[in-house]
Amino acid sequence: MRKINIHQAKTHLSRLVDEAANGEPFIIAKAGKALVKVVALDAPALSQATRLGFMNGEIEVPEDFDAMGQAAVEKLFGSGTS
């Protein structure tokens, strides 16, 4: 997402608002620190856009998921012991 300096935002506010209304949100920052996010009013909220668990029961994660490929990684980079 674009980060716009507050001075630039004041200078180009009309154009930026039009872009946000057309689905191009942006962040206004002051001294590089993000202050606000400008989005269209009809933009979906994050909670609506993110559907956690939508594939629940359709994918199986192996019990050893965290260790998958461990032998190959150790072979490439060493086991961490000297």
C-alpha cells in the first residue's frame, strides 16, 4: 500500500481521495511514521475480507510439519554442532 507524506497528501488531496474511492487505499505518514489509512467507505472491512478456516477439514497437515525437510537443511547448512 502506498505511503504518502502528509505534505503531499494536502497538496494532492482531491486526486488521492478519488483514487481511494476507486479502490486504491493509501496511508498518510508524518516523518515516515504511518498515521492514518484512507480507504473507500464501501471497502470491505478486514474481518469480512479474511475468512479464517474456510478450508477447515479439506487439508491435512502432517504431525511432523515443523520437521519436514530437516535432514536436507542440515545437510546443506550443517547440524549446528561443531
